[in-house]
Amino acid sequence: MKNLIFSLLMVPTIFGASLYASAADARILVSNKPLALIAAVTYPAEQIDILVPDGMSPHDYSLRPSDIGKIRQAEKVLWAGDHMEPYLVKFAKQATDKNLWLDATHLMEDLGWYNDDPHVWLSPKLAIEISKRIAEWNPVDVAQAKKDHQAFANQLTALVAESKETLAPLKKSGFFVFHQAYDYWFQAIDIKQLGAFTVSPERKPGARHIQKMRTQLQNHEVSCVLSEPQFSPALIDTVINGLPIKEGELDPLAGSSELTKTAYLEWLSDMTKSLAECLK
């Protein structure tokens, strides 16, 4: 009899423990690294899976069989949307619960912030909104996740202000970026590139465009050219060949970042430093 009573008393404990373990092990799938940095602000980093590996671009990524398995098994997904990641569209449409697929671009469109640049993770305003939504997904402590979100929102707002102040004296210095990826971040920090070598990495620029950039470089309109680690600098080397132009690097995919609560802030801060150093 005592054993029966003990067994009955243990059932709620074991059941509760199993529910907690299940919640604690809940994983989310994030399509790319920058979005994962935002998710890590309010979600356990060790429970975030990233689809597109470091060193690869979401522009022309091809899904592997193992990726398809991850997508189909994922309970919750954060992705950039069909403008950037068309290979995920059919899976999003097949999802039984649309609320568990957070489309960053659609969210931005709903808020009236989208401006045709698919690199939406570089919008500080959107990053704050995404971290708020991901906090609700936190499997262990939503209350703490909401506190983490508020701290992140305050710190990111401060970082934007600091970046604007740092770059203000350098705004007259022209610069080129590798591709049109930074509109949201540059708009936030009140600076603008003079041009981009290409609108999108999979599109080769035309001869007229390259000649125009070469002329701007020769006329000293540009003091800095910024490449990206995911792509060969051959095009940039060809255009600036023989000219005394400073070179730097920006990484719109945060390839060297680790998933921590502060990684997104550190990544944007590093980009501001790289830009400032190249423009000085």
C-alpha cells in the first residue's frame, strides 16, 4: 500500500519534470546568422539552430537533404522572408500553424518600415521588434526574456546614437560597398554610401557601371572601398587597380560572431568601427 501511495505521489513530480525538460529542450530554427543573433537576445543560444552555414550567402543558397529534415522537424522558425530566402517559401506555406513561422520581412512590411532592401536584419527598429516577439517563445522564463528584450532595446538605441556621433565628422567622405545590403543600418546611423559594386552578389555589374565607379575613384570622390568576406575581392581589385584607395571590410552576415545575448550589438558596433577606420 505504501509503495502504491508513493508511486501515485511521484506521478505529478515526474510528469512536471518531463514537461520542464521538454520545454527546456525546445529548439527554434533560424534561417541565417544575423537573425539568430537577434533571437539569442531573448532565447537560449544553445537551443537555436541556424540553417545557412557561416561563409555562405542566403542570396543563392541551395537546401541540402539534411536542411529539409531540419525545416520539417522545426516547431518554430524565424526567417528573412521570400524576398531573401525563396527556398523556404513552400515550407512556410505548408506550416500548419502560421504563427510559429515568423517572417521578418512581412513583419517589417506590416510595420511600414520595408523599403525593398531584403537585408532586413540590419534594421535596428526591426531587431528590437523581433527580439520582443521571440521573447514570447522563450521555453523557460518569459518574464526574464522580456527584461532581456528591454535591455537590448535600450542598448541598441544607445548604440545607434553613438554610431551617428562617431561617423558625423566623416559623412563627407565618399565610400563604396560591395553590394546593396546596408540601407537600413546606414539610414539609422545617418550615413550613405556613394555606390555599390552590385545590387546583389549573384548579378554581375555591367561595364558602364564599373567604368562610372572607376571614374569616381579617379576623381577622388571616394576615399574608401569595403569588401565582404563571403565574396571574392576580384571585382573590387579590378576597379581600384593602381589607385590609392583605402580598403576595409563589412560583413552583413556576421560570420565571425558567436551566439550570445550581446552579439548583435557587438556586430553592429564592429561595423561602425570598420567604417570609421576606413573613412578616416
